[in-house]
Amino acid sequence: MKIKTISRGEDFARERSGDIFKVQRNLDPTLHPFERAREYTRALNATKLERLFAKPFVGALSGHIDGVYCMSKHPTNLSTVLSGSADGEVRIWSLTSEETVWSARAHKGFVRGICSVPFSNRFFTVGEDKTVKMWDRESTDPLNTFVSNASFSGIDHHRNQNIFATSSHQIDMWDHSRAEPTQSFQWGAETITSVKFNQTETNILASCGTDRTIILYDIRTGTPISKTIMALRTNAIAWNPMEAFNFTTASEDHNCYTFDMRKMDQAMNVHKDHVSAVLDIDYSPSGEEFATGSYDRTIRIFKTREGHSREVYHTKRMQRIFCIKFSMDAKFVLSGSDDGNIRLWKANASEKLGITTNRERAAKNYSQSVKERYKHLPEIRRIDKQRKTPKAIKQAGQTKRTMLESINRKRDNERKHSKPGSVPYEAERKKHILATEK
């Protein structure tokens, strides 16, 4: 008996071109024994490609003939940056064209501080010539000049009022329409090096001085709130824009310290990796990261909750970094150094600039998810954390590690050969804070 069956070729059964193939997926992990191996391989490849395409340097804004000592970003215009140099010159830059759009000889000597007035084209500068000047982008002559009897070291503007604070031998509060300070604060410091308004609790401001103090003030009561004495001097302060009570300080002991202003007897976190004094610090608008510039000629980017940097940037020609800023879209970092250049860096070194398709975005999100899932594995962690640093910085880091290990070993030996409790353990977040006063 002969049986004939119906048979059709593969071409006949295939869908039309352009149709979406229906894929049957069973997500039961017991039926996919190689899922972990496949995803590990993808995570490893994604990590390697990220390091391969890591090219953070975007461009340099050259025009200053002396070191750049202060910078300010415009609060509403993403492409505008203001800078002041050691020769008294102030410039306004366009980041899109990388050119100067406004410049003036503002002060005789160093420009020590510059800040923008929110929702306005005006800005303020302070210098060592004992003057504060208010400027407008439409004119090269100052709109107003405020004179003091002491050289200024910093300035910051209130977020929504026409008042600003300057630092010298004391903190002075000024009004746009008055020639004399409306308030003055002082609590023992010979020189206040930096002053910053809180961007959320706008009536609170913080300062740091040459006597190793960090002081918090409330302009509503006209009195200081608290005073913290550190082991070494603090050079700069940055408030977290998303967490009203938290701020981070840049210290002379190569570390950064994150504090909660409600509990100043210990730091929330200690951020390490620099091998020289940290000179400036700035938070990203998201509040999740901050960038630091150091005397060791490197830029580091830290996550707020982590103690070590996730990124380090450097070039052969870049000198000591005196000022650093995150862009208002959190995608770029700007650094001003002693060689007169302002350098523009990507916040994520391997990020692609320009337009991305939906498919590229989906692939990037998948790679990040897989990397996050397997980041604890040794090979992926090693590749992800590997950074090339200059020889001098690497040697300084090794020397610093050896010194710290020696100190810890000596302290352990003292503890072993002493009476119980006579050599107490010192918490890393407390031992750098000498005293707290209120």
C-alpha cells in the first residue's frame, strides 16, 4: 500500500520578509542551564568594550594667559561658563563653540571668586583688590562696585533672593542695592577660604577657614549654628543639591568628607584616592556623584555613597587643578588649572556623544544591566577598576599606602602589648574630627 503525505518546503513555510518572527521563550531557569555562562560572557565583553572606548577628553578652552583659579556655571544656560584667572581677567565661554563670548579686565590681581545671579545675565566677581563687582553680559563696565577693607577669598549668591555672601577675615552678607554689608559673621578664623549657600535650605550657608574649621550659619537668626575642627585644613565645600542636609568637603589631607549637618561629630563617608591636597569639589545636579580637582594634577569622580573614585582623568600638560565644575546636565566636567586652560571632559568616559537610535539605547541598557549583575566577579571587577595613572602618582600612592600600613601596624602592636582599653580603636569617620562646638 502506497501512502502519499503532504510536504512543503522551508521557503513555503517562512513568513513574508519584514514580518516579526514569533519566538517562544520559557523563562524557567532549570530549562536554561547556560544562561549564566552566556550573560557572564556578555558582561565581560561589555566591560572590555567600555574600557576600550573610554576617551573622556572633549576639548580645551584656551584664552587665559595665567592660571584659572575660579569658575562658575550659569544656572539656566547649559552652554555658558564663567571663569576668572590670576591676572584679573574674567571670561564668559560658549561650550558649543569653545570660544570666548565676553571678556574684561575685572580686578587688579587674582580673581578669587565668581558667581552667577539666578534667572539673570548678571554675575559677581571678587578679587584681592578688596572689591566686589557686579557685571552684565551686555556691557564691559561694572554695574556696581562694593568696596571692603579686606581682600576677598570667595563669593556665593543666594538661590532666590538678591543677596550674596563673601568671605575674607569674616563672612559678609550683601544686598544688591546697598553699599555696606547687611550682616557679618565671625567665629575665630583668621581667613575664611570658601563660603557656600545651601541650594535647598537656602537660609543655611557653610564656610571653611585657615584654622581648620567648618562653620555653619543661619542668616535668619544672624548667628552661627555649629563649628567643627578638623585635623587638617578644608579647602572647599559643596552642598548636595538633592539631599538638603548633606555636604562634602575637600581637605588638605588628600581626602573628601561627607557630613550630615545635623550630626557633625562624625563623617557619613570618607572618600579616598588622591595623593595630594584636594583643592576644589562640585556636585553633579543629580546629587549622585561629585568631581574633585587636586594638587596632584588629576580629576577624580566619586559616587556619593562610595569611598573610592570610579574615574580618574589626567593629561601630560595639565597642571595643578584649582577649580572644577559639573555641567548642569551632568554629562560633562570642566576643570581649570594652573596652565591657563579650561578642559572639558565627559562624565562617563565611554559615552557616545550625539544622537543614538532606539536600538543603541536598548543595547546600552542591556549591557549596563548585565554588567551590574556580574560586577562582583573577579575578572569583571578587575577590568572595570583598572585605570592608567602617571608614574609619579602611582609611586606616590604606593608610598602613601606603605606609610598608612606602617602606622596601623604600629598601633596594633601598641594595642597588643598594652592594658585592655588603653589604646582604643579609632573609627575612620571620627578620627579626623578633633572637636565639635555649638
